[in-house]
Amino acid sequence: MLDLINVSKSYGEIQALSNIQLSIKTGEIVGIVGKSGSGKTTLLRLLNLMEQPSDGKILIDGINLQTLPKKAVRQQQQKMGMVFQNYNLLENLNVQDNIALPLKLVKEKKPTKVRELLNFVGMSHKAEVYPAQLSGGEKQRVSIARALIRDPKWLLCDEATSSLDEENTESIVRLLYKIHQEFRPTIFFVSHELETVKSLCHRILVMENGQLVGEFPNNPNQFLDEKLSYLEKVKRSLQS
Ligand code: ADP
């Protein structure tokens, strides 16, 4: 359970977030939508503990994160996987070494786990290829595998499909759904693409000028059933 209680964040004169009140259940897939500059990324940066709120509290399972010692904050951060719009892969490392990088930073090696994840994201055949030789969709698969390497409880996706075409967007959404079914992380999916958010998330939060201005339940499963024909998907989408 994650609770934000009256959370605000300012940068000098700029009020990036104002009085955010939010409760997230463990295992939920939450979509965060809003125009550019509405505060979505700032919210993610608070959730992954890169930034501290200027005001208010963030509680995980009732524990106030601001009161934790640094070591405990790092332990919390290790439970978070990040996926970015621009993939953030290291160009001088091949696919399997990019995936293993978070382990290297804590002096661990788990070759079997790297192989399993390569397989899980469908990139086993490109284990030794460098990022420059990958398509956008493939790069995002690698970056998602890297985010999973330390078994995150939280997966924070910042515009993860926004650089991809329709087909790759759909396949990344399916992959995130498969991850959710298999590992049950809580997923935050920030995007300005409402249709994509609708296809994945259980709940959609709308941000405007640093405020949470709306919150809607959503039933994504109908879009994720691979057996549906395109026509069927359009029909169901128009009915909902
Ligand atoms: P979004 O992700 O919805 O595009 P952001 O969270 O990036 O929005 O930004 C919200 C507001 O906070 C914007 O006005 C932005 O310019 C400002 N902002 C974000 N980060 C910083 C920062 N590090 N320093 C100053 N202003 C910032």
C-alpha cells in the first residue's frame, strides 16, 4: 500500500505538485495522464525517491519514507524498476550486459536470471547485439528486462511507449501486462497517450497544473485479449 498525503513539490517559484492525495493498492496498475508540464514526471520522481516532497508525506505500508535512514531509502529504491521513454541503455554494452548492469552496481552476478529475462522479453536471439543495432521496440524490451533484474515490487514507466509506433506500443503494453500477471508488481504508467493507458491500467489519474484533477476506474482486459480480432477490439472500444 502506498499513500500520498497532501504531497506538494516546488522548485523555487514553480509549484510542480500541489496537495496530492492518493492511495495505491499493492499490485495495481495505475495510469497517470496529463498534458506536458502537468507534474507527471515529478510525481514519479517522488515515488522512486529521487526527490523529496516539499510538503506532505509519502507512506509505504504505513512507513513515512522521509523518516527512513539513507540505507533504508536505498533498499526501497532497489525495489523500484524504472522504464524511460528514451530507453537509457548504455551504447557500449551489449544487450545482456545492459540487462545485468544494475546487478554489477551491487557486485552481483546472476547469469541464469539474465538469460531467463532475455527469454521472457523475447530478446534471447540478440543477447550479444549492441543497442545501436536494435529497433525502438527492441530497445524498450531490453530496458524493461533491466528494470526487472532486481525483482522490483514497483515498476515506474515514464512515457515508455511514447517513442514507439502503434504496433510496438501494443507489444510493449502486452509485455507489461505479462509482467504483471507473472510477477504482480505495482505499475505506474505515465503517458500522454490516453488510449494506451486505457489498454493497460486499472485506474487512470488525470493531472493538470500539478494537481490531481480526476480519477477513473478502467477495465483494460478487453483490449489485451490477443484472440480478439481487430474489428472486435474496435467494437468493444466504442461500446466502453
Ligand atoms: P510532466 O511530466 O507532466 O511533463 P513535470 O513533472 O516534468 O511535468 O513538470 C511539472 C512542472 O515542474 C513544470 O512546470 C516543470 O517545468 C517544473 N519542473 C520539473 N522539474 C523541475 C526542476 N528540476 N526544476 C525546476 N522546475 C521543474
